[in-house]
Amino acid sequence: MTTLNPVGARIWEELDGRRGVRELASDLITDFNGVDVATLTTDITEFIETLRESGLVEDSD
């Protein structure tokens, strides 16, 4: 069982396989107070890598 915090849950909701990490960060930046796009991009990248390692997502071709 995998549980997500509210930030992870929000990112999970938006994963659609069409947008790259930078575009996703730009789309979500207004949802998170006090964070810049660069930090959010890094956080999303790390989150997706954790999901990959858990087998919950895979790279899209």
C-alpha cells in the first residue's frame, strides 16, 4: 500500500503522460505557496522517480 501526502496526491492527480515535468510544474505552481518553479520541478522529478522505483508509473514512449 502506498500513501501520499497532499502534495504528492495533487501531483498524482495531474500525471497524464502528455506533459513533461517542467510543463507540469508550470501548471501546478499556483497550487503551492512559497515554492518556485525550479524547486517544484525538482520535487516532481524526485516524486516521479520514487513512483517508478515502486512500479507505480513507467516511462511513456
